[in-house]
Amino acid sequence: MDGVVADFIGGLKPIAAEWLGVPPETLTDNVSYGLKEWKLGGVQGYRDLHRYAVKERRLFEVLPPIQGAPAALRRLARRGVRIRIITHRLYIEWFHRQAINQTVEWLEKHGIPYWDLCFMAQKSSVDADAYVEDSPSNIQSLRSSGKKVIVFRNSTNRHIKSPSADTWTAVEAWVLRVTESGGR
């Protein structure tokens, strides 16, 4: 979801700037996992910002979509692709209700079709014919399990081997190839 369908960095950046008391343009878009480039104060600083962003600024409801994602997902659904959204948005304890409600509202607001909405860390536990993923650890886990995965490119995963895509047009084409040809 985040970094693939929803622009997590783009949506979090103005909130992080407010939190840190700095202009948004001073925060780079070229981040690593955990956003250490933003000098949040380590893992706990990231967790504190994340909790604030979701609870006080409704982050998961206001994120912009990744360009082209909602329309591509609608086209895929019309072609018979069953969309299963797997997300680890229950990353921090004590505010799961807000995270889930905001996620459902966001999906509805952007007209994103889905059959299943799974909140879980181990994405390989959810069976699918094809996965679109941006997290290096999830990509590795899925591929180690023999799953077909396309890497949605961002600054955290440039080192991961293809197949990969920078746009939802490319993702859509790959998903159709994999699902319509049985993976060939």
C-alpha cells in the first residue's frame, strides 16, 4: 500500500516538517527505510512521528495516491484481476482502529477496488499470483518463497534486481502478463 499505491513519503513529508520545525523542502525525498535522512531521532523518533501523523493528522486518510495507481487498479479489476491489498499499517500498537478506518476511507475515496484487505507484516502468508512491492525485506521474503514480484521503484530499493517498474502503466502490463499467461 504505502510506497506502491499511496505516496507515503509525499504525504508524511509536510507533517514531518511541522513535527521537526523545519521547512518541508529541507527534507529529502531520497530516503532509506526508517527515514534516517530526516534526523527523526532513530527508531523511537520515527515511531513517535508515525503515531502523531496517523492519530493527529489522519495520515492514512490524506496521503496522495501514487500517480496512475487508482486507474490502473480499476482497469485490472475490470479485466478480472482479483485485487488483494496487503499492508503492514498496524506497525505501531494502540491505534489500530484509526489505521484501519483511515485505510478503508482512503481506498473508497480514491475508488480503488479490492476483494481482500489484509493487515499483516508477513506478506508471503497471503497467497497471490503476483505481488507489487517496494520494501526490500518483503521483496526478498516473497521471492524466497517462490512468489512472482515486481519491485515498485523508490529510493529504498534501487539495488533490488528486476522485474521492476517506475510507473503504474508498467506494473499493469506486468500483472496482466503474469496473470493471463500463468506466469510465463
